[in-house]
Amino acid sequence: MIDAILAEETTDNRLNKLLKDERGLSLVELLAVVVILAIIAGIGVIAIGNVIQNAREDAAVSDIQQAFSAAVLYQSTNSNLNDGTANSVLEFTLQDVMDDGLLNSNSWVGTTNDQGNNTHSPANVEFTIVDDGSLRVYIPEGILRAGQKGNAEIGDPDPVDQAFITGLTREQVFPTPPSSD
């Protein structure tokens, strides 16, 4: 029985010695944890940045589609558009649509250049009524922004129709520049 008690005390002493040596993380272990967390955070920031940019570009595509729908409504509710008379108007701008209260968007506010000219205003987005009564649109380059990216020109040389606008993609509005390898 004395042997059993001595064996138990010996095991306890070894366990106590091991536990006394464990005070916390060493500096190397702490540094490894910090480096791993920094790598994970860096990957997360890049991934989130891409998601945010894609969301901005998708919102701009939606703004274009919404503007076209508002223009169709403007065309159908405005009696002096393509009414078959000599005074009939065959063109109007996005500014006309906005002034009529059919579109309220902060995306189309435009920008002013160094000379004070509003070069990218909704007045530069042009809608044309063609012979069959359908609508076409021309959107100049840079009128919409997605972060720091400006849109590509849409409808040059020929304005585009509703089918094109409905199927519009992010890559068509904000094309990726060719790599310079």
C-alpha cells in the first residue's frame, strides 16, 4: 500500500511540474498568431473590396435600365412626342425625363470640369424615337460612376434599343481594361 501512495505522489509531482512551466504563449507563438490573423484580414479586405465594386457596377446597370423605363413612360405620356405633326419632337434627354418627375436618381447628377462646364449631366443622355415608334438611347462615356470607374460609351455610333438595355451586363458598362503585359 505504501508503494501505491508513493507512485501516486510521484505522478502528482510530475504533473504539477509540467503545469508550473506553462505560463502562457511564448513570443514566437504570439507572433505566429498575429501573422496568421494579418494574412486572413488582408485576404478579407481584398475580397470585400471586389464585392463592393461589383455591387456599385450592378447598381449603375440597374440605373441605366431604370432610366430607359422612365424614358418609355415619358414617351407614352408626352403628347408632343412623335405625334405625326410638323411640330413633333423625335428626341429628348434624360434631363427632360427627370424634370417631368419620372426619374429621381442621384446617380445621374453629372460632374463639372475645370472650366465649370457640366460635361457629364443627364442632358447629355439622348433618347431618339425611330420611325416605328420605338425608343433608342445614347449614353456618353463617364456619365455614371462605380467608385472610381466611369462607364463606357453606350450606343455609339447607333443608339441602342430596349432589348440591348434589358440585357445589359456589368462588363458592357464597365469593361475591364486590357492588361499591359
